[in-house]
Amino acid sequence: MAREVTRKTAPVLRKLMNRNTMAFPRELREAIPDLHAGRILELDSINGRAWKASERPLFGPLVELKLVVKETGKLRGQFVVRMGLQIEAVRQLAATLTQLVDELET
């Protein structure tokens, strides 16, 4: 039975890892009250890592960003939001951010 589960889940994982993804921790579900549409969190820090194709032979190159966000209201807590981006998505994100900053400075 364990073999069947492994066979069914491996292609799904491979499929997800080849996409641009954003992962939210389960604890964020509790941070958003049922009566509200969402919650604003403050960005506390950003760091990341570039994974070469040789380090990820099944999935290819990837840039992983780790954003740490924290509560802004009465609640306390920090949450890690992870983004996995393919090379072209990273380039587009960088270009978009640069363009927006340029617009602010002109």
C-alpha cells in the first residue's frame, strides 16, 4: 500500500515544484477571523536561495524566497511565507519592481 501512495504523490509533487508557487503556513488560517475578509501582516524580513539545476535534478533551477511576516494588531506572531519561482518569473518580478521604483523616483 505504501508503494501505491508513493507512486501517486510523486508526480503531483514534481508537477507543483515546476510551477511558480506561494506557500502559506497553516497557522495563518487561525490568524484570520471568520468575520473578516483577510488580515494585513507586516513584512519583517526577506531572504532566499538560488537552487541550480544540478542541485535539483528532478525539478530544475528555482529561486526560493522566504518572507517573514508578523501581526500588526493585538495578536502576536510571525509567519513564514515561501515563494518558489522559476527563472523567468524571477526576472519578470525584478523588472516589475524596478519599473515601479523608477516610476516613484521620476
